[in-house]
Amino acid sequence: MEPTTDISLLSLLTVYLLLFVPIIISYLFNLKITKETIISTVRMTVQLFIMSIILIYLFRFDNKWINMGWLTFMISFAAFRVVGSSDLNVRRFIWPIFLSLFISNFLAIFYFNFVILRLDNAFTVRYFVIIGGMLLGNALNGNIIGIRNFYKDILRNNERYLFALGNGATVYEAVLPYFRNALITALKPTIASMATIGIVSLPGMMTGQILGGSPPQTAIKYQIAIMIAILMSVSLSVTLTIFFTMRSSFNEYGILKEDVFKS
Amino acid sequence: MIEFKNISKKFKDRYILNNFNLKVPQGSKTLLYGKSGIGKTTIFRILLGFTQPDEGEIFFKEEKINAKNIWDLRKETAYLGQELDVLEGTVQDIINNILSYKVNENISFDKNKIIKLMNYFQLEENVLEKDYQTLSGGEKQRILISIFSFLNKKIYLLDEITSSLDKDMKNKVIDYFLSKEEWTVISISHDHEWLSKDGIKIIELGGNNNGTNN
């Protein structure tokens, strides 16, 4: 198959013309999102350009250690995103979240490359960094939802939590309902999208592979694998994060510390 | 069994409890009575270690309560707070959940006994299958009372547990708790039905003589 048709710089400029539609609508209905739209567009453009340059070099060197280092860097960036979007105390949560994202993502990518794909060189940038990034990006939302829900729920339903403690529950027994809810809400979106994938949506990875010239039957197999790997990674990382953070988030009396959230 | 010694608690520079003293012997029945907003609930919260007093100490079995033995105290308490929406699922789910706590590992589910208790408090047998959240306040109170009576704890901390019951049921519940000799009961209530009973020590809280023990 021929390679994907490139978009020339001039054509890329015409892409931005499409922005007039949301901007005009925002102006007409006073949505006040014009500024945000423009900032986000600029950010996206700059970040992706930088990313393309980095990827060019990653592909040029294609060194095992550089690739692992890069994925680790992406994971630490993701950890900051999770903490930031959950309104959690950065100092308290950044390490446990980084650690659990690190463990679950490396496990997922190793399984993907060694067991599923059986690659000779599992650390090659094309598979390691690209699939790793894909997994990480998709697991991110689940993590944000799961971890935020866990602590917010305990705070919001504090009476329910205290009821359990006052009736002899250990901290683990008392948090169990919140833990369940956190995992369910974290996993539900992925489970739901698995049910509709292929009917109402063609997922990005699959579309990309087909555009890139892969046969559809290969693309769908990758898509199936990636969805299930995401589910594994989210469930593991939310579980690990909660376990890693629980010890330090409750005081000796089993009460949630006040500095768990950003003040 | 429990002793409060000179407990004070401030909230935003205002004392909600000032120099509160109380001795609760094993098997005794105590009523904390008085208008709302004078720190009655705070007494339970301090006792259970949910919050720390600014001054004073609490003793449990002659030992000062700290972060270690608070867990032993909680194993012996049944804590029924004012907030009733503290449970989810069917009544059966709730019982299973509470029985799954390690502290209750020696108690097995005895349907007959639970049904008997529920009947005693005028709950229908099919209440076990009902969704707890859909029940009325009075039903929730009676369910919690039945479940925790079944558990046969040593110490009962009851915060307004008769508030949504009718007069006859209030009396029935109060008499039930008073009849259990081995239970140590501390009750917070506005209901005057508690006042007219024998064998209950009444501690009136409020005003400047906040928490004086007589």
C-alpha cells in the first residue's frame, strides 16, 4: 500500500480555518470559550511539533535505555496530571501515583511486546514508546477518575465512613465500599467504549494503522489488545495508588487527614 | 468502664464542651439530654477518636485512650449516629457487610434471631429484601436497632435513635435497651420519653454549667 498522503504546510493552515466555526458559535451564543479554544489549539500545535521532533530523534537513535527513559518521563508527566486534576496534595501523592503508574504501565507494555507481539526487540521505539504512550494516555482518565473519587467520596460521605469505624471496622474494611466505587467508575468508561467500538466509533489507533497502510485485520487485533491492556493497566494502577497512599492518608485513629486535598 | 475527665473542645475559639466530666460504669445507662448544638454529639466523636479534645482525657477500662487502644474500644461499641443514610443495598446486604468485619467473625448470620428482633420492633419479615435507602426514617432506625441488638455489643452509643419513632415505639426501644443489663448504654436524645424511665442517669447539658456531672 502507498504511504499516507502528507498534509502540506499550506494545507495545515487551511485546517485552522475550521476553527472559525466553533469561534463564531462561541461568539454568537456568548460561550466565552474563544480564548480557551485558541490557547488549546496553540498548545496542541506546539506540543505535537515538539513531539514529532523528539520522535524523529528517538527513531534515529532507537536506544533501549533512551526509550525506557522517555517512557518513564512520560509517566512522571502523567503522574503530575493525575494529581493535578484530582485536586490532591501534590507532595503527598506524587510518588505513590508515579510508582503505581510506572508498575502498571511497564507491566502492560512488557506483556504487550513480549507475550502478545513476541518481538525480538521489545524495546524498539516503534513498539515500546508508541504503544507505551498509547496505553498511558488511555489509562490516564481512568486513573484520574478512580483516585479522585476514592478520596472525594470518603470526604463527602464522612458519616458513613465514621459509622463503620465506630462499629468496629478496620480502616480497610471501612474504605472497602469507596474502593469498590472508585474502581467501578474508573473502569466503566473503558468497558462501555469496548461495547460500542466498531459500531459508533473507529478508535484512533486502528484508524491510524489503517491510514498507515496496515491491513484492517491487523489493525483490529491491535485495537483489541490495546483495549484489554488499558483495562488491566487502569485497574492495577488505581488499586496500587489507593494502597500506596492509604497508609499516609489516614491518621493513627483512622481518620482521613485534612491535607489530602490541595488547600 | 469509660471515664471522661475534664474534656474541653473548642470550635473556632468557642467552647462547645467545657470541662466535661462523666463516669460510665459497666452496664450503666446514661442519657445526655439538652438542646441541640451544645456538643452532645461531640462527646461521642471524641470518645470514638474521630476528633481529639483540646483538653482533658478519656479512660477506657482504666487506660487512657490513645491511637492504639481506640481500636479495642471500637471493637466493643455499636455507634448509631443521627445520620441514617450510612448504608447501601438491601437490608440483607447490609447485614452481610457488617458481619464481614473481622470484629464480628465469631457471629454467624442467624436469620430466625434477626427476624424475631425485627418483628419485635414491628418490621415485616420481607424487610430483609428491601432496599434500605427506600425505607422511611423510622424504619431505618428500627432496622439499625435490630441489627445492632443482634450483634450484642458491649457498649451502645446511641445518638437520637428514637427521633423518628412514634410514642409507643419510642418506649418499646427505650425499655429494650434498659432491660439489657450487660449493655453499657449512652444515649443522646431530645425525646422526653427517656426522662421518665427508672435506672437511667440523666446528664443535662447546656448553659454555663456545661457538662457538670451530678
